Amino acid sequence: MNTNELIGKKIKNLRYEAKLTQNQLADELSIHPKHLSNIENGKKSITISLLDKLCNIFKKPAIFFFDFEEHKIFDDDIRIIDSIVHRLKTTDDKTRKDIAQIVRILVKK
């Protein structure tokens, strides 16, 4: 995984944690949502100006975005979440309700 991808994953994880959509974060950054998507997916490099805005939004020092020790954890978590969301979007109502019931049980434990 290259540096752009690692930084993009960190941004995506922070956005998930803050419960922001790409559109919402893109608005705060004054960029197009597609540009943010490209950054999160490692297709575009982040500028210093955007990095500075992200630091202010998420209250993180710039070095945070370059600390890649935990990148494997972020990758796994995001991959799992994306997989669940995809399955929920593409399954029938009964299966979706069954999955929701299982999640409720797990959350209570």
C-alpha cells in the first residue's frame, strides 16, 4: 500500500468515526465530494492546505496522518464495514431483518 492509500484510509476512518458523509466532509473542506473520494481511495495526493483543514476538523496533529503503524487495523475494519454495508444493500428484506436482529443481540453483550 502506498502513502496516498495509507493517508486516504486514515481520513476515511476519521470520517466514519465522526459519522460524516463524504459530502459533509467535502463541504467542510471546500472541495468536490469526488475529489475527497479520490483522496480516500489513494488516487489523489492530499495538499498541505487540505491536510491543515483536516487537522483542524479532526483535532489531530499533522504527524497523525503519517503514522502508519496501525494501518492494518484500519484496513481490516474498513473492509469489514464496507462488506457488511454492501451485503445489507444487496439482500432481501427478510435477510436484512435477520442480520439486524443478530447485530442487536451482539451489541447487547
